[in-house]
Amino acid sequence: MELTLFWLATAFTGLITLLPLWQNPVWWVRGLDFPRVQFITLIAALTLLVLWRLDMSQAAHWPLVILNVGYVSYHLWWILPYTRLYPHEVKTESAAQPPHMLTLLSANVLASNPHAESLLALVKQYQPDILVTLESNLWWQQQLSVLEADYPYLMQCPLENLYGMHVYSRLPLSDTHISYLVEQEVPSMHCLVTLTGGLQVRTHFLHPAPPSPTENEESAPRDAELLAVAKSVAECKVPVIVAGDLNDVAWSPTTRLFRKISGLLDPRIGRGMFNTFNAQHIFIRWPLDHLFHSDHFRVVSLKRLKLKGSDHFSLLSCLSLRPHTENGQPLLDSDTADQETAQQKMAREDICKKDVPVPEK
């Protein structure tokens, strides 16, 4: 009886491990991309239980161990880059006072969250150059209006559908665009940021809808939006930042494809997971909030910050702009199959890279 239970459990761990290899965009398949750390814990516990309870002198019992070790190894392959055991993809800034710094605070505030004072306190404490808020509605816009004296450059799109977005900046913003790339009620923001000294950074702030039974039944709209932006920035020669709540984990096939197509770097690689969701449940966390950048930058610091009342941690990213120097190296390159996959996903949602605004001087 016990052996049968172990085989049934191993069949389950095999299912949750192998099912995401199916490229079906339906939410219950793509949702299995998220909890890889939790899966590792579960499968490792099962493996130890098998070793404890079964007589391992019998060769017939070893396939249970071998299969589960294989499943753990596969999940580890995805998440290992987001641990300190992996080499940095982006170099750390060595100068004590870099000449060109950019600090960005991204905060999914949770529209129903009444604790605006918590975000204002974070802004006061960390003094970011740019604040990006997600899920911010008209109430949040009113509460954050006190920032406008210090953050006079604004992009505002208050919505009551959980996809409102705001940008508050100390630095000048130009050629600003609010676009609805795939879905009519899901905005994105695109602009040029001018740093002190006149250097400009092309920025794209995104918050595509997730695949879920209450939102989109498939990941196709999210995937197409991310890949269209990736295609748009792939050949850009100026500094680029793409940030926001992408409703996808750092280790998913879609995010991996985004990195391949865009050529952008992930400053978390070799530094940690920076799990931002769910802030309210310690055992259900993964990295949903992201910042990717071109190879013009080095990392000064990355911090995950507690925002009272939100189901997301906020992400504070401090970068140093170091053009014309070796700042990092992409660990992934795209091939013909990757390009074709991206093109197919975009065509399905009738979007192309030309639909993405290209902020210019």
C-alpha cells in the first residue's frame, strides 16, 4: 500500500514538472511555471520520505528516487540563475559616487489598499528618481498628488479595473505615450527619461493581464505584449529599461524568450530572486515585478521593500549608467526557432513591434 502511494505521488510530481513543457497557453498549464521553488520543496520532501520508508536494497524502489531527483534537478535548472550560486549577468558598480545614476521604485499598490501613507514614506526614505505605480486608481492619484512638487514630470492613467498606472519623475520625461498594445483596458507607458548631464534613457513600463480563471484564460495576450516590446528594443542603440509587474515569473519560458529576443539584461541573475508576490503569504512567493535593462548599466543596489496593505513588495532598483564600457553580458542568445516562436505569439494577438511606441529625441 505504501509503495503504491509513493508511485501515485511520483506520478503527480511528474505531472506538475512535465506539463509546463506543453506549450499550451491555457492558464492552468502556464500557472505551473510559477511555483518552482515550492515544487522543489515538495519533491525533495517526497524523495527523503521514500528513502526513509522503503528498503533501498531492493532495486525496484530506486526508480522512485531517480525520477524525483530528476524532477528536482529540472526545476533547479530554471531557478539557479536567481540565486547567489550563479555568476552575475550585470556587473556591480564599483565607484563610490557614480556620475550618472538612476533609481526607480516600482510599486503595485493594490487598488483597494487604503495605506497610501506607506508608499509616501518609502518615497521620502529612498528618494527615487522615478516612481512607477501599478493598480493605481483615481483615489491613489489624489493621495499621491503631494508628490508633484518634487516629482513634476507625470504620466497618469487612473483606472478602476486594477490596471491603472502612474509615473512620477524628478527627471524630465519627453515623448510620452500611453498605449493599449493588446487589450483595450490594459495600458502601458513609454517615454524618454533625461538624466542629469543630458543622457537619455528609453523606458517602457508594463502591466499585462495574467493568465488566470478570473482574468485571461490564456497567457497569449501577456506573452504577445512582452514579445512585441522585446522586438521593439532589440536593435535599440540607446540605453533601455523595461520595468513593471509583468505577471510572469523570472524563470518562465516566456520571460526567458523575452530576454533572448530583447537582448536586455536581468540584474537579479546571481543576486537573488527578489520575490515580490505574494507579500501576505510567505509560502506562496515568486518574482512578478521586474526590471530589465540594456548593457549600458551597472547595478548599484536592488532592494525589496514592504508596502503596507499591498499584496506585492515594492522593488527599488538603483542603476549606474556607464555607456561605452563593459557592464555585463547576456547569458542567452536567440536563434531562428526563438524568433519564429515570438513572431507566432505576436501574430496570434495581431500585434507587431511597430505597434510599440519608440520614444525618440
